[in-house]
Amino acid sequence: MSGLDVATLQRRLAEFAAARNWQPYHTPKNLVAALSVEASELLEIFQWLTPEESAHVMRDADTAHRVTDEVADVLAYLLQLCEVLGIDPLAALEAKIDRNERRFPVPENP
């Protein structure tokens, strides 16, 4: 999967939707709703696991496949939302990390 980047993935997602005439449904509101649903489906896998079980969830092939699929769904809707709103997701994340580093400085030795 080398050579993939955010812009390439966003283009593929847009082409997929366009080929099926789904663009009218890809409004920010609908994409956020779909993102929430997919995040909930990911949460459902972990809902009743202990912390220890959740740390080892990828050891079971069937569960690992489900987790991977839901992560992909969440990322797909997030990338589509960013495309529709004109947000550069990597720049947004970098700016957020920068703000968090200022907000939560490394504690000095006690």
C-alpha cells in the first residue's frame, strides 16, 4: 500500500461516491452522522471487554478483521468530511498537537 497519501485516498473516495451518484448525500451533516455511527460500531466491539482483553483484541483474526474494517470506515468518513469542508486533516492534527503541547507542558521534576 505504499505511495498512498491523504489526497489520493480522498480522491478515490470522491470517485467512488461520484460513480454511484452519492455526492448529494455527502453533506457535512450526513458525513458527521455517518462518522458517528461508524465510531459507535467500532466502540461496540470493545464495549464489554476488560482493559486487558481490549489490549489483545487484534490476536483473534475475526475480531481483528472487524476492528480493521471499522477503523477504515471511520477514517473514510472523516476524510470525506474534511474534503467537503476544505480541511487539511494532517495540518489540523499538527496544529492541534502544537496547541496541546502548549496547553499541557511536560511537568518539571517534582
